[in-house]
Amino acid sequence: MMKKILTNYFFIRFLRALVTIFVVATFTFFLIRLMPGNPLDIFIATQLSQGVPLQEAQERAASLFHIDLSKPLLVQYVDYLKNLARGDFGVSIISTNTPVSKIILRFLPWTLFVVTVSLFISFVGGVLLGVLMAIYRNSWLDQVLSFFASIISAVPNYVIAMLIVVYFGVKLKWFNIAEIRGSLSPGVRPEFSLYFLKDAFYHAMLPIIVYVLTTIGSWMLVMKSSTISTLGEDYVEVAKARGIKQANIMINYVGRNAILPLFVSLAISIGFVVGGSPLIESIFVYQGIGLKLSDAIVTRDYPVMQAIFLIITASVVFANFLADILLGVLDPRIRTSRS
């Protein structure tokens, strides 16, 4: 019984995911402490740049920070693992007496909101356009869409983000850069109302546009390739010979089978989009977990950095784990060959 469990495809994938998270969490812990400077030094340097005397700056740092960086690194690491095992991410160094978990719960939902909406739009739009490209392949429509997809998928998301801010925001003044910053307008509180949703979408609009533009091209090209491959299958030719309507063939025979490989890619992309949020959120000053990570790196807020890096790692690992599970469910032969 035990041998059967240990050799189970899903158990092996789950165990591998846990080991990966542990290794990356350990690597992250030591890596951020190798970065030049620490929270105390950076705070004192900032105070000195503002004209505060050295003695007073040191006194302020001593009263503000509750951290003992003089502990041996190994002791700090063991304490970190103990706290992590209890689900305790620690307390923020910069935001005094604020639990890191509270910071995560405040900022993470906004990133998940943007990522979920943008991935849904880009996936659905990419699938539909990819099918059109396959149906009308070698036509002017296919050539235009293929050119667009190839160009847009090759441009980094931060380049498009800066282009939107500089050209459409500053030069053309299509939107107010200062007004659109943040996740909500001042005075607006999260609640289930049309006014709140409208304001949330208004502030998330630009990050969503960037994510959609930089991901839809790959969905279009992959769906086109998968659809063309499916169109050549024997069961499609049989359906045509039976006189089934073209629309039914495209939906029930071609579309359902062509879209299956994309679900695996969708699961993987969820984790990587979350990991790529710091740059985009920093450019638009969107109050998500990515912007909080950027601030934590600047101030060397170790507990916040560790927690956010762990969340990003877990999201990527979980996405790959989910992709493995989907592959195992869709094709049972994989469970046998990879166990």
C-alpha cells in the first residue's frame, strides 16, 4: 500500500512541488541577506540625506526597528523555518508592528484581480482569433493577425507599459496619469456595488491592457497551430462526409480538441504573470503585491520580501503542478511514463 502511494503520479508531483518551494525559499532567505545594505543602514542614510545628525538618526533607528541582525545567519534561518511552519511570515521591519500576513492580504487581492481579468480576456480573445486564423489561413486576415501576434508577443510588457504612459498619457493626454494611480480612488471602500467595481476597473484598466496585449499574441499563434493540426484529423473528415454543419464541426469536433493543449499553458502562465507584476505595478503605481515587493526591496524589508518571493514561487510551482495534473488527467499514458 505504502509503495503504491509513493509511486503514485500525483503524489510524486505534489512532493516535488513541496521540495521546490522549500529549496527556493531557502535560496531566497540567504540571497536577500547578501544584498548590499540592510534596513538599519538604509534608514540611517535616508535620515542623514535629510539633514538629521548621525546620533539622532541612530537613535531613531533604534527606537523604530525591532530586529536583531547580529544573530548568526544560521540561527535566523532556523527561526524563519520555525515561523514559516506555523504559517507566520513575521512582522514588517518598516511598517512597525504590522504582521506581514496583514500586508499580503491587503495587497495580493488587487494583483490577483488584474491577473485574473487580463488572463481571461487574453485567453478567450486569443482562442477565438486563433481559430479564425486557422479557418482563413493564408488569407489577408491570417497574415495581418499573424504579424500582429508575432510582434506583440515579442515586445516586453514593461516597454508597452512605458509607451502607454509616455505617449498616450503624457503626450496625447487620453487619461490622467496622477488620477489613475493606486487601486482605488480616495474615499472608495471595497464593497459589492457598481460604483466600487467601476472605480476598481478604472484604476486597473492600464495594467489589464498591458497584460492582455503581451499575452494574447502567444494564445493566437498556439491556437492557430493546434486548430490547423486538428483540422487534418480523420474524425473531422468523417464529420464533413456525414454532412454535419460547418459551425457544429468547428465547435464540437475542432474547437474542443484544439483547445485542450492550451489549458495546460494557461495553468502555467498564471504563476508567471503574478511573478512579473512588480515592474508593471511600479510603472502604473498600482497598489498590488508587485509594487509592495518593489518598495520592500528598496527598504530591505526582509520579512515582506521573503513572504512575497515565497508567494510568487508557490504560484509558479502550483501552476506547473496544476499543468502536470491536467496532463495526467487528459492523457493517462503520461502517468505511466513519468511515474
